[in-house]
Amino acid sequence: MGILLARYLQNTSDPAVEHSLQLFRSYLYRELFDRETGMVYNDICRNNDQPRLYNYPWAAEFFMEIFRLYRNPEYLESMYRALMAFYRNGGQRMYAIEIPVVDSLELLYENREYKKREELLACYRRHADFMLETGLNYPAHEVNYEQSIVAPGVDFLLQVYQVTREEKYLEMAGTQMRILELFNGTQPDWHMYETAIRHWDGYWFGKRRMYGDTFPHYWSALTGNVFLRYAEITGDMAWKKRGEDSLRVVLGLYKIKKPQVKAGKGCIGSDGEANAFDVEASCAFVYPRTVNGKPACFMDPWANDQDWGMYFYLREVDYIYLDGKSARII
């Protein structure tokens, strides 16, 4: 959520949202992050009874986005320390989600942190070389095998190629792209059109704790991110279309209702105040009609982490606008 707010505020002035972001930043520093060591804790009160390496890149990405917003060197330093701590604690053998290889190195270079850039690049190279050695024998993570192991691996290899231009990384990424595609289909239903299959996310993260495949789930968009990056590198616009479709589907986790008009006509009341839209969000859509004999096919009522899907969408639109390649990507 904090990453989404920081990205949003880079293009929009909103005092209420900014206040919320500042509260989250204070919370993160107080409860979950050690500024000296870069350790990212797994629970409040700096509890690390169950260390989780996935948290490190996410914290780094937050610091990266809030640095872009405020240009405070403290946030750039926190980004760097979180990523270095990730590698000190075994990250080199992990297919972690959302490691900001290209962006982190660019920011360090732009801000004349050349030594830190070289140190981090060396970590990225070792990590990518481990993926080359591993090939298609993906290591087990919190589950043995899933789309959110393959997609982050391909994305990481593509990013390292973008930085180094060494063909070996692009070749391995191309090989793994054929595996990543297998998680997707193009069924004539928006839920399942370029949506990577996800298992039981409504059980692990939802309120109703129901098994069943989830279409969509926000991590499906990891595949869309890879398709877009592959299109950028290869120039093959077929991948761009697939990536756009993948990102668009996860927006289905947001349900926007019509605003209730207070007074006057339309969306503006007689007092000049805009009538707010009512937005519901869900962590996952449990797709089967029934699961173990119980009715399903519903959006789980709990909202958590679906903000990743919105962040990915906003990030890709912003990238194209800022880079000037086209007027609109989606």
C-alpha cells in the first residue's frame, strides 16, 4: 500500500494521501526496518521469529519510490541497505518478487553513489549466475513450484541483461519464458484471459479461507510485467499486448460503485463538494462455482495486497508517459 501511495503522489498532489504515506513511513522505520543493518523484520515490534526474505525487496521498493517523491538521501540509503541485507541473508539463492535491479542501479548512479552501485551490481550478477546454473530446476520456496517463482526469475534475468547487455542472461530468460507462458491461457472470460493460474490464494489470504483457483489474483500481474519487459527488449509488440492484457485483468479486483449524489445533479453537489465513489477491493477472486461442496465464485471480502496490481498498472503507464515512447500503453 505504501509503495502505491508513494508512486501516486509523484504525479498527484493530495494532502490526505500524503499524510497517510508519512504515517506508513514512520511505522515502517519504527516497527519493521533497522536503518543501520538494513534488516527487514517480519512483524511489528521488530519481531523476526519467522524471517522472510520476500520482505526485503518490497521494503527497498518502498524506499525507492519515496526517494523519488522527496529526494531525501536517507531513503536512497535505506533502499541500498535493505537490498544488501537481502543478499547477506541468503537472497542470492532466492527467486524473490520485485527486485528493482534496473531502477536501484540507475538511482545510485544518478546520485553519484558509484561505489554502492558497483557493490549492488556485483550481488545482482552473482544472483543471476546462480539462476543460470539452476536453469529450469527451480528451487522450492514457500511452495514447491508456482508462477510467482518462475516470473520473478525471468524478470530478474531480463533486468540484469538490461544492465550488463550480456547475452547469456537474455538467452536463459527466453528459455524460461516458454515455461512462464504455460501458466496462462486465453479463455473467453476476462477472469482467465492472460491471467496466470494461482492456487488457494483465497485460502491463505482471504477471510472465508476457501480453497480453489483464483482468477484473478494480483500476483498474476507478475507475468504481465515480464511480458512488457520482454517486449521492450526484443521489440516484439505481441508481448506488449499480452502484458497489457495481464495487467488489466487484475484491476478486476477493484469494484467501483456509482456515487451517491448528495444534492444537485451529477457527481458534484450543490455545495460544490464532489461525491465520492464507493470502491471495494479484494485480495482474490475464487473462481470455481463450488469448492468442496460449498458455493464459491466470489470476491473475497478481505482487501489486502491487491494494491500491487494497481501499482504495476500505474508504474507502466507512468513509464511510457515519462519515457515518451507513446501516448498511452493501456
